[in-house]
Amino acid sequence: MILGETTMTEFKKAVRKAQTLILPLGTVEAHGTHLPLNTDTLVIREVVRKAAERNDKVFMAPPLQYGVCTSTGDHPGTIGISADALRLIVTDIVKSGHRCGFRNFLLISGHGGSLHVAALREASESLAATLEDTKMAALSIYETLGNDARDIVETSNDSHAGEAETSLVMFLAPRLVKGRAKEEYPHFPRPYILKEKVKYWKGAVWGDPGKATREKGEALFNLMVDKVEVLVKGFDKVR
Ligand SMILES: [Zn+2]
């Protein structure tokens, strides 16, 4: 079920059966010279849409299109929000969803940034502790893929706008892929917080877009949809 496409009357009836609200989270973030700024939102929105359309016990909330972007914060086009803002907005959405009747909340991100995901987890911990009868899960979709993705993606160190994401956009929205950026593997001198991030990561690519294909994108997409279905079923098993 798609929340934004449901009327008040339809919702009232459907929510009696639906326990779970999935909130897809994306970014407006530089993804090389070849992928759109909304790559993370596009991918996770379509994955969750497919999973939610198949299951009348699940609603997909309209995606949150802004996230916490650190390494790409100075690249052209990136518009990020703070971790404080992300915690607040996610908290408000879940509290409001709880008043509507949802009890399980899956916050699933198409962006794997560590501060971004940490903010989602932190908000989820306090929501689970304070909201009655509520189960929370917060993660990046890429955390769920593990060995299954290794059968599809050849690049071992693929992370951002590389083989995986390029393949996914080639499958989901081919008109938005503008050629291919060059292979790139940045080296950040950790643990230092860099002021001139673009100097260390010129192309905003981490991986090899040249290895991307539409077929790999379709396989990754189907794998991601399966993983979301497993996550939804998992709510029944945890306390
Ligand atoms: Zn991305």
C-alpha cells in the first residue's frame, strides 16, 4: 500500500490490517558526473514501492528526500541536513504514524553515510523506549545485501556512484544516466575531519561505473525488494 496515493476512507479501512509503516530515506547528493543527485532517493523509493505494492499489511510513506551528507558536502548540488534535523523529523513522522495506528516502523535508507544511519538509529532507540507497543528498525539497504550482492557486483570496494548504484539507475531510470564517470577510490586520511573534502574526492565516485549494466541493476533491485520483505516479516519475530 502506498500512503500518499490512499484516501482517508481507504486508509481508515486498511490501517486495521496494516501494522507496518516503511519510511524510505534518500539524499540530494553528488553521485559522480553521470548519476542524478537524487540517486539514493530514487533507488530506495522504487525498492520500497515494489515491496509495499505486494503486501496489503504494509504502507510506504512518502520518502524523505534529504539526508546527512558529510564526504560529499562540498560537491556541486549536494543539499544536506544536519543529524539533529534528521532525528527530529524522523521522530515526528514516527510519532504521527503511531497516532494513525502503525506499530512497526522500518526506516530504510538508500544512503549509507555513517552519521546519517547513526542519527536514524539514535532516534529509533528513543522512539522504541517511549512509544507504547512500538517496534523500530533503522538501517541502510546496503547493510542487508552482504554475500548476495557479491554474486552480482564485481567491484569488491564498490561504495558510491560505482558499479552498484550506476547499474540500479540504468535499470530504474536509464534516461537519467549521462555516460560513465571514471573509476575512483578515494583515500581519506582518517580520523581527520577534512575542510577541503573535494580535494580528496574529486569525482564523487567510489567504485567502477564502467562495470555497471542494466541486468546487474535488475538483479540488485530484486534482491533489495526481497530483503525489505524479510525485514518486514522480522517484526513478528522480535520483542
Ligand atoms: Zn548513493
